[in-house]
Amino acid sequence: MADPERLNRKIRAALAPCSLGQWPTPLERGAPALARTLGVEALWIKREDRSSPRYGGNKVRGLEFLLAGAPPGSVFVTVGGTGSTHCLATAVHAAALSCRAALAQFPQPETATSRAVAAASQAHAALVVRAATRASLPVALLSAWRGARRLGSRRWIPAGGAHPRAVVGHLLATLELTRQLPDPPDAIVAPLGTGGTVAGLLLGIAGLGWPTRVIGVRVAPTLVANRWRATRLARRARRLLARVGVPLPAPRSPDIVNGLGRGYGSPTVEGEAARQLAAQHGLVLDSTYGAKAFGVLLRRGTWNVQRVVFWHTFAMPAALPESMP
């Protein structure tokens, strides 16, 4: 493939994303003691949580493409759980562009983290409509859509930002690894929810020609988080890029492992053990996504990989500066 730096510039010139994050995000070498505990030779952590001082996390990548070109005063309507970092990131970064967000949210099990995210979403969004049950989410979404009309010109963003344009943002994250690693890793491990991040990793790995396996840890129901959906998103993003003169090889499908437990947002025993282990080494994970994905690494020898990159997607809402919009 073309030089990754040149490809990055070509994609950004063709799709004209807005500027919300600080790139590249760091790639940190995990503590040797942590790698030994996990039974791997080397562990790196891709710090997507540090993507923006305004509010970080992996969703910033996609929002640069999804919010681009919107006139001031636009209202972005999206959906997610009460602890959705996608909803929070949309609200925070829309405000940074003189736009607003209207959120429809379904209830999820409460943890200290999900409560903090929910409170921050309420504080930063122009409108939040919360469904009493998951079954009543369509009604909440309709109410949010109608309410947004009274606030300005509406634009829809799918749950989790799972859209081909957003996938391109995660593809660019993969290209950053060429400057940060001496050789391709054996595997990249990432949580699999609505699929945009994993899809971008698949497309990026294909573009680089790396043999690296992308391991998606399912943290949402199979209907949403599955191999077919992630691969389809990657292929749709590939077609989008082909239309603007950026051809890429066809992506492979990810390896999927189930980390869901009792359901979306419900902590698991394995995930909580992983969260506590990570905390001992200064890594803050959330119970909904990161802890469950990291928990897979505790299954020593499961994947027969030795050089692993862990995709750290979660940013603590406590990092939100009060002075920022």
C-alpha cells in the first residue's frame, strides 16, 4: 500500500473531517509484570482515552467525520444507553462546533462509571429523553427527534457512531501504529459494541498488509455485535474510500469472543478481575467495555498470541473541564 502518512493526508483531503482530537494518540508499553500476568511476551496499550482534552475516548475519531460540515446551530440526534460514551462525546464535541445534541437513551445497569457518564451527558446535551425500559426506546427516540426539530436543523447519527465515515476515523488510528511499533503485532484486542472501531481496525490492517488478527470482544447483544456487522461496516467504508480515489484491499473478518455476561452494561466476574488488575498498573477501565475486553487477555494461551495491542477506548467523564463547552 501507499505510505501511511501519505494515505492519511489523502483521506483527510478527500473527506474533510473537522478537527476535534489530538493525533496520534499514545501507544504505551505495558508494564512487564502485567504482560507476564497475562501470559504474553509484550503488551502495548493504544491510549484512545487521550484523544481530546475536551473529552476523549475512541468516539472522537468517528465524530471528526460525522460532525464535519454541519452549519452552526445544527442538532445531532443519536441514541445509546444511559452510560453511553458515544452519547456523551457527541454532546461535548457538538457543542465545541456551536452545535447541539439531542439524545434518546435506554436504561442500563448502574455502576459508578455509568452514573458519571449519564450525569455528564445530561449536563452537556441540549435534550435528553430517557426511556423507562429498553422496549420503549423507539418512543423516546421519536420524542428526541421531534424535540430536536424545535432546536435547529436536525442530523441523525447512528447508535455508537456506526457509520462508514466514522469507520474511516478508526482506520486512521490503525495507520498510526506504523510509526509506533517496530513490527506488526500478533493481535489487536478491542471491545466490540456497535462495530465501528473494530471495522476500522480490520480495514486498516488490510491496508497495511499486516498478518495481525483483530480480536473483537463482544460486549453488546449478538444482534448488534457480530462478525457480519463489523465486516460489513468495514466493506462499506472501503467502498466509500474507493469512490474518492483511495482503493484499499478487502478486509478480513474479525475473531469474535464473547465477553457479554448477563447483558449490556452488566459487570462480569472476569471483567472486574481484569479491571482491578489494570488499576494496579494505572490503567482505568470501565465495566461495560474495556474491562470485559481486557478480561479476555486473562484467558492465558487462549489465542496463542505473544505481542498484543489493547485498544483502550474509554475516557473518564471526570476529566471534563468545567470551563469547556
